[in-house]
Amino acid sequence: MKFIIRTFFKTLRLVLGPVMLLRERLSRPVGLVRPPEAQALVDQECRSLALYQFTTCPFCIKVRQEMRRLSLDIERRDAQHDVKNREELGRAGGQVKVPCLKITDASGSSQWLYESGAIISYLQGRFAAV
């Protein structure tokens, strides 16, 4: 029975995944336009961030859309297919759950932010006014 359920959901992901990615591509928001100096500052601040994600996760897509809307160049790390990223997420972040935003401060310590709503609120609060 377990095999049948796994096969069903794997097939469902294979069918719906491309549809979700196409929808993401077709509904891309227009990015926020900043003066070049301000965008350079935002790009520099984004170097301390990394988004752990699964490509077809609907909550990850939601966060990526907000990143596009805010014109943020945040590194994306595949936690689904890349074993190294998945292990780091589980070891350092505490759980293998996506989306997860790794926030590294100037001293090198990291904070791990889970939940798409919390990540979007953080990004809006930090970058929408810049």
C-alpha cells in the first residue's frame, strides 16, 4: 500500500511540476526599479542571504515571485536534488523543510527563517523601502 501511495504522489509531482513552473514563468511580476546605487546596495546585502528550496514547491514559488517583485538577487540552493544542501539545511537549520531563508550577519552567525509568509514579510520589511 505504501508503494502505491508513493507512486501516486511521485506521478502527481511529475505531471503538475511542469505546469507549476510554466505558471510561474507566465505570471512573473515586474521587478521594483531602484536607482543604480540603491540596487548595488541591495545586491550587496543579498549576498548574506540564501534560499533553500525545491523547484516545484508552491510555497517556494511564492517566495521566488516576491524576490522578483523586489528585484532581489538571492542565491538559491536546491535542497531537493543536491544532497550537500539538504544535509546543511537539516544539520544547521534544524529541519529539512522548504522554503528556508538563511540569513548570515556580519559576524558570520546564521539565522534560519522557515515559512513562506515569514520569509516574504522579512524581505518586504528589509528591502521594500530601499
